[in-house]
Amino acid sequence: MSKKANALVRVWRFYYEGFRAMTWGRTLWLIILLKLAIMFLVLRIFFFQPALSGLTEQEKQEAVGRELLR
């Protein structure tokens, strides 16, 4: 366990020091995360509409059952 824990600590320190020493990297990571958030938000709004909205509980159960059998 000690050897495994030691390896995890070394990996953690490696990444911690690397991210701490970044200058442009922080800005780039912020841009990447912002783009991902916008992309998933747009995908959710325009492409993944809730298919079962407006149905009663019984209608939802029947629709899911039909799709599973198909």
C-alpha cells in the first residue's frame, strides 16, 4: 500500500506543480471549458429535446416499453 500511495502522491505533485506553473495554460483551459459548456448547452437545447415531455406517467411507461421491445 505504501508503494502505491507513494506513486499517487508523486503523480499528484507532478500535475499540481505543472498546473501551478502555467501561464497561458490557465487561459487555454478556461477557453476549452467554456467552449465545452457552450457546446453541450447548444446540443441539449437544439438536438436532445425531452421525448417524453407532456405525457402522463402511463403514457411514458408505454412509450418506453415500446422502444425497448423495438
